[in-house]
Amino acid sequence: MYAWLWRKLPFGLRGKVIGSIALALATVALLWYVVFPWAEPILPFDDVQVTSDEGVPGGGDPGLVPPGDVVSPDPSAPGGPRPSR
């Protein structure tokens, strides 16, 4: 199939390379904007949610500061500033 495509693309080597890249990009765009949105409702991955050991979605890393928390410096802490609550 690839050999047939390569033979059918016009304009010598440069045109064949550009044509191959254009065909690949068009295929990716077709999949991304048409096929995947069409197939999404029938896939079983609608309500999958990853949780940590604490049961908090996406939680579990004490080094991360949740959005909206204020970080104040704590010189006694070995790891530096900690979120204040």
C-alpha cells in the first residue's frame, strides 16, 4: 500500500515527501476531529476517575499545593514552605 501511494504521488522526491506529510496530517486531523468525537460516546471510559489512597481525586502528593491555598514560608520545615490552611 505504501509503495503504491509513493508511486502515485507527483512531483519527484520533494513533492512525494511533502505529499506524504500532508496525507499523514490529513489522516490525523480526520481521526481527531471526526472519528474520535463520533466514537467517544460508545467507549466505556466516560466516568473513570483516578483517586488516591485518601479517596481524594488526584490527591496524595503532599508536595503539591491545592488551588486557592496560600503558601507561607516555614523555616523549620526541612522541605521549605508548606501550604497554610
